[in-house]
Amino acid sequence: MESSRQSVMMHCCQKIACKSCVDEWFSKNQTCPYCRENFKDPTIPKYTDVSWLDCVSEIINVYSLTADQETICPLHSKQYEYICQDCNQYICAGCLFDMITGASNKHKNHKLISIQEEFSKIKQKIIQKMPAIVQYLDKLKEYALDLRQNSRDLNGDKDEINGDMAEKFNVIIKLVKNEFQQRDEILTRLKALGANAINDLNEEIKAAKAQLSNGTAASITEALNNLKAVERKNEKFKNIASTTLLKNPLLPDYHTFEIRIPNFIEIKNKYELLPQDEVRYIYSKKIPCYGNKWRAKIYPNGNGNGLGTHLSFFVELLSGPVELTPYQYRVEVIPTNPGAAQIWKQYSSDYISTDSWGWNKAASLSTITTPDYIDKNETLTLQLSIRACARYQECADMKALIDRKRQKIKALKELLKRNEVSTDKVETEEDEEDGE
């Protein structure tokens, strides 16, 4: 009973398969035929030789021929000595004698083999395969030891990484705490100065009222000068919020760009009269940031549920990551009056190239068309800020930019080399034509 295949065991799912079959499969595919695991690295073995299992299969086949039969022939009461391969049955010497004498034609012209001889062959094969079995067992033991060692190494790596992270976070916490204390001290001083300024201003107001009641030109002029002096003192309290904000050291800094829209009110009114199917938006210039290209898409008269009531603002990624990547973006309307309220929107979205995210209701038109936000030339100034949501993404974007630059340089060098070869060929042909 010759073996019909050389058995192998798949590394990914431990399935047993025929070597020639899986080799043919892998010549056309890069996935396991059973569990479909993808074999990206062709240098990693996909299976292990377990051809010693074929011997076990042969033993099972021999015993399965007549698994439910007794070992004594019921016709002749003799021990079975042969196997009829055509009938898959045991036969005894009496059955063989009947076939020779013509008393029975049941196994005539069939292929008969000796049970003892067949088992001797299988035994010999097992003996031959035993070193491979022992070798495979040793490999399994080594594999088990490697797994245990890898498990210990993995736990060690985890503890080391956790320790490094805890140490670095402690440094960051101390930095934030120190910065907070510094900013808090600034605010405390400003609050004290503010309280004193309020008291001084109340006193100046009382004095001004008294001087105004006198009605003399000198007293009125003195009151005006005193109020101007108080106003100059209070300049230090402007933009307090921007000087006391804390930055998150875990996040990259914003990249900020200014967008100016001249004649904003005129443009808004023009777009308000456009038909529904006309283009109602304007684009900013292309904005390079983190190795990507962005731009703003602005609807001066609004879009969607903000049509006619709000400025609509969207942030578009023209070229960048090919997989969804989170970015944080912020738009702010810059007031012309320092005392005007801050108007801003901020959000985080998952971007892929050509994606666009933003707001239909970024800012109320009735508010931003006032002199607090529009200058004398009716110019509206917006500030767009963009940042990656993690420093590793910032590095990944810059690496992608460097890779693109390298590819471009390589292509230019190849083009230059081809042009040089082409130029040399033309010069050679011209020399030959000149007889040189």
C-alpha cells in the first residue's frame, strides 16, 4: 500500500495537507487554503513536513478494511492471513485454496497481499520515519520553549514601556504644573492690578465729575487728561485670555493661516442674488501643512441650513494620507475691534484625500458684517488653524512628504540621465555625418 501524498502541516492553522496540492495553491495565491491568512513575507515558511503521518494513515487504512470483522474466517475457522485489495476484505488460507481449486470464484483474479508482509512493510516505514518524528518532536519542544521565553520577554517589554511612559508623563505633568503656576501668578497679579484700576477709575470719575461741575476750561482739560492716562494704564488688560492659556504638550502646535476676503459685504450680496444652480462659494489659496495640501471653501452667503443667515466654512484636504486620519481644525473671525467678542469654531474629523469637513453655520452674518469685524474697506479676516491629532501622525505626514520628494528626485535624475544619453547619441550621429 504505497503512500498517496507527502503530508505537511500549515503553520497558521495546523491543518494537514498534501504538499504537492498546497505548493500548486501557493503558486497562484498568497493565502492559506484553509484559514485564508495572508503570507506577505515570502521568506517565512508556510508549512512543516509531517510525512511520517502517512505511515499512520496506512495503518489506519489496513485496519479499516474489516474493522468490524472477527480475526477468524467464519467459513473455514482459520486465522486471516491475506487481504483482498479489490474487495477490501481479509481472507484465510482456506479461502485461497477454494479459489485455486475453483470451489469459489469470489476472489478470482483479485490482488491479494499477505497481512504479515504488509504490516512488516509499514513497520519498516515507521522505523525509517521515526528519526523525522523525533526531530519534529524536538522542534515542537524548542518551539514551546521559545513561546515561553517570548511570553516572558513580552511581559518585560510591557513593564519597561509602562515605566518609560510613566517617567515621561511625570515630566510632562511637572511641566504643565509649573506652567500653570506661572500663568496663575500672572492672573493673580492682573486681578490685583484690575481691582486697583477699578478703584482708581472710580476715583478719577468722581474727580472728573467734580471738575466738570466747576465748568472752567482748565478743570475740564485736566479731567480729560486724567481719563486718558487711566485708559493708557488699562491697555495691559487687553488680550488677557491669550496670554494665560495652557498648551497641551502631547499635541502638535497649530499651523495658522490668515484668509482675507476684500469687499465681503458686496460679495455676500452678489451671491445672495445668484440662482440655486450657480456656484456660491470661493476657495482660499492652497495651504501647505504637515506635508499635505489644504484649502478653505467659504460660502459668503451661507450653505444648507445656514443659507442667508450664516457664513459657511469648510476645510478641504486636497492631497494627503490615503487612509482615514484624524486632524483638528479651527476657524476664527478676527475682529477689527479688540473689545469685540471672539467668534470661533473648532472640531476634529477623520480625513482622507479630497475630503471636506466644516460648518454650515460657522458665524452669524448679522454679527460679522458689523464694524466690529469688517474694516473700512469691508475686508473680513479669517484665521484657519490645522494640526494633526498626535505627534506620531505629524511625523508620519512629514515622512510621507520626504518619501515623495525622494521619488521625485529619483525620477528627475532618471529623466536627466536619459536626456544626456539622447544628447550624446545626437552628437555622435552629427559627427559621423560630418565625416569626423
